[in-house]
Amino acid sequence: MKTQKEIFQTSEADQWFSRNKKSFETTKDENGIIIQSLKEIEIAPKKVLEIGCANGVRLKNFNKVFGSECF
């Protein structure tokens, strides 16, 4: 029996990436909407927990902009 990961990689992985490519491009920018919104309301998170939301790029940006400890 194939694992969930094997099924995803053989049938859907490339298509998923193609559909979501624009989202990944916009998260590379530390001036994205989430970080800009936090700056506007003057909130600088000390810790950020991301659970299965993305590929870690946003965490890198939180650390770079706010010095947040990221998990």
C-alpha cells in the first residue's frame, strides 16, 4: 500500500505547486500583508507557531522583521 506522501507526489504534487506558485512568491517578501498589518497596529510578536500552514518562508520573515522566535 502506498503512503499518503507517495500518492501526493505521484498524482498531485506538481499540480499543487503550479496552482500555489503565486502564493509562494508573495510570501518571500517581508513586506507581505500579514507583516504589514502587524506593523500598522504596532504588534511585534515575540513567538510565532506555524502548524502546517506553509513552507516556513513566513516564519523566516517574522524572524527577520520582528526578531520573533519561530516554531
